Amino acid sequence: MEQLVDVLLVLALFSYTTWAVKGSLHCKQTNSGKIRPHSVTITEFGAVGDGVTLNTKAFQNAIFYLNSFADKGGAKLFVPAGRWLTGSFDLISHLTLWLDKDAVILGSMNSDDWPVVDPLPSYGRGRELPGGRHRSLIYGRNLTDVIITGDNGTIDGQGSIWWNWFRSETLNYTRPHLVELMNSTGVIISNLTFLNSPFWTIHPVYCSHVRVQNVTILAPLDSPNTDGIDPDSSDDVCIEDCYISTGDDLIAIKSGWDEYGIAYGRPSRNISIRGLTGHNRNGSGIAFGSEMSGGVSEIHAENIYFFNTSTAIKFKTARGRGGYVRNIHISNVTLSDVDIAIRFEGNFSQHPDEFYDPNALPVIERITFKDVIGDNIKVAGLLKGIEGDSFLGILILVVSQRNSPSPRQGYDARHKKLSGVADMLLLTCEIVLRDCFL
């Protein structure tokens, strides 16, 4: 059976076609140092920064008190130097959570301190297990004007115990994220270091007007599913000047899972990624999906550097996903020691349950890559389609490799293969093999 993918490979300096996403989505300037008229320190509520005392009640009580100032210009919760152990706590609107440079918020290693909440409606169940999911360490929903920032303080999820439970298959519910904001708008996360998330690190879901800037996200390269930043069914998101090194995707753009994502119908759109640096060994630098059933569109990524990475850019989908990924523009990407530069995977086939529609095929169209260069790239492109589906309008402008290893063998002779410096011709091909190497 044929797997159809229409690919346009265009010679360097060839002009953009009318469907290419042009320009960039420029981020609006925001102020993470917004002056709040009211401010308190976590120690005023009995918190002890010794790394042992559990401070969940202190955080909850401080934020409850500050809620009285939400309609009076908002408030600031200051976390001074120290190691502040806590379970999950909720944020409020018009709040700045500010961490001193020597402040470390530590996630409790007792699962009881991470309450279980309902699954997301666009997923229908926990992402790892049926039923609910543990709430993130820092959590909020239905909020406006929320700032999480500081002088490069640290939020450490202490995720190793969760990774062990995952590996030993002893979890009862899906692991928690480090930071999750739901149905919120006007969110800024900046100037912080995030360590060792139990699961995905920063997860804005059903959000609008989100800015993540100048953050460092770290987790061991073998830690399971520790994605860096995952905008999910969210719009007008700006990610700038971040360094990420984790055990899975550095950034993954999502919008719901199979029939639940299709029914919920909220896409991720208008997302800008600029100045991203990082590496991993088990995921992608930037991933689209695989949960993309609500749609993903108008994404611009530029000035990207990935090194020692499995896959730089990956589009993950499957039969049953439905949805679409369209109008994607990726430019000025530099790669070093990367296994696969560009990958389309049409058989990423984990499903929430047996009720998904196998006839719900994803639409993949109008994808542009411009100025992708690198050293020691094993495979420039790997495309795997879906039987009966078409991936349309994939435009590649100026792709080159330096110091490339010997070309891999076994590709269909009708298809152009890249090795060394790309010498691309204008062509359209139908990919018949399971694998098409560029």
C-alpha cells in the first residue's frame, strides 16, 4: 500500500510560494517586573526554608491572604533565599510569585501532597493512565495577570521518585506537571530555573497571551517524558531565549487527544519560538503533537540551536488523531551532532481508548523550513506518511550539512536524498516506501 506524502524541495534562494507563512509572529513586550502595590514574604506565614519542613499551608495561606488585594492592583509573594519544601498550591489572579536568586521551591516527594484532579476534557483521561491525574506543583485555573518570575531562583520538582514509580509501573494516576495553568490569560513565566519535573515541566493549557522568557529547564537525559514547555490548546504564546535539556521533547505543541481533542475543538495557534537552545537524547527539539487533534496552526520558530539531539524538528501524528498541523514556518536553525534533522512520523499510534475513529486522518500542510544548517547530521529528513492520507506542501529552502557521514542506503531511486551540502531540485514525489530519507 502506498503512503502518500507530497514534498516540495526547492533550490536555495527560490522565492516563497503564496502559501508559505511569512515573517514572524513578534512577541508583544510585557513587564515581568510589574509593580504590585501589596507585597508579603512567605516567612510571614510561618514558612521555614530548611528543605525539610513542609510549607504547603504557608503558601496556601499567603495566597489566600493576597487574594483580598486582587481588585486593588494585585499583590506579590516574595520567596527569599532558602529551600522551601511544599506540596501543590494554587495561584490567584493579579499575583506575582517572585523567587530570590538563592530561593529553591522543592516539590514534596510524598504523592499525597499532590492532589488528584479530573482529567483534561480534551484528553478524556490521564495521559498515562485512565482516570484522574496528580495536580501540578504550581497550579492555577481561570486566572488573569499571573507572573512567575524572580532573580533566577529555582523550582525543583524532585521528580526522581515519580520516574521510579513510572518505570516500575506502580503509579495509580498520571504524574503531575511542575507548572500548569488552565483557562488563564496574561501569563508571564521568566527568569527562573526549573529542575526535575515529574512529568511535563511547563504546561499552559486552554490559555491565551502567554509569555515564557529567559528560563532554564533541566532534567536528566534519561528521565521519562520530562518535556520542557508544552503549549496545549493555547493561543498567542511567546517562548523566547530559553535553554532546555530534558529527557523528552524540549518544546511540544499540542491540542488534545483523538476523539476528545476533536470534540473539544480548541487549537493551538499563533505561537512564536525564538532564541531556543538545548539538547536531549530521547525526544525532539521542537515537536508538533502527537496529541494535535484540536489543530495546530500559525507557528513561527526562528534562531534555534540544537546539539547532541535525537531529532531536531518532529511532526508526530497517527490515524485516529484527526485535526491539522498547518502554516508552520521554521527558520535559522543550527544543528550539531543530530541524528535526524527533520522528521514526519505518521504512526505515533498510542490512543486514549478503543473509541477513537480510525478514519479521522490528520491534515498536514503548508510547512516551511528555511536556512537549516548543521554539522554531523546522520539523516537530513525522514518522512513516514499514513496510508490513504496526504501530507501536502512541505517547502524546504536552503538545507545544508557540513561534515556529513556517508549516505545511508536503501531509499527508493525516484526520490531525492540529501547528503553533504544539499543540492536540491524542484520536484514533487509520492513516497511509496515506509521510510523516505532526504
